[in-house]
Amino acid sequence: MEPLQQSDWTTPPFANIKKKKTKRLGPYLESELWERDEILVMRYLTFLDYSALESGQKSIEEKLEEREKEILVLKQRDNVATTSIQDLSDQLFRLTKEVQEMKKGQLWLRSQ
């Protein structure tokens, strides 16, 4: 059996790798083009101004604390609303029961 020539080789469909097409023509090789996510990660990895980084971290922490406070306020409002709804539901049930008893009493008086 004679060996296959390289031109006769075929890649199975599951192993095909899509080639990246450049969006613009330029002096860079395709392997030198970066994706947007890679650039965003590199921006943080190559950060040199540590004071700005620390102040950014503080502002993020402050925003998180504000969010936590907002969540607590919303939870308290939810608890108040839930208890108010429960109270109103209980009152409605009692009033409905009283109305039914009053109707029964009127029917009893009419029958006599």
C-alpha cells in the first residue's frame, strides 16, 4: 500500500476549525489580531496607575454597599406590604362572614 499524498488528506467535519477573517486590511498578521474580550482582559492586566485602580475599586465597593441598602429597603417594603395584604384579607373574611350572618338573620325574621 502506498502512502497518501498530503493533497489527498481530508479533515473530518468535527475537527474543522473556522479561520478568522480580518475586518480590515492592515500590516498585522491574522494571529496578531485580538478579540474584544482579550483586549478588555489585557487592559486590567496591564494597568499601571494603581491609585486609579484603587479608587475604581472603592467606587465599586460603595456601589455594592448602596445596592445592599436598597435591597434591604425593598425587603422591608415587601414585608410591610405582605402583612398589610394579610390583614386586609383577614378583615375581608370577617366582614364577609358577618354579612352572611346578617342575611341569615334577615331570612329568619322574614320567615316568622
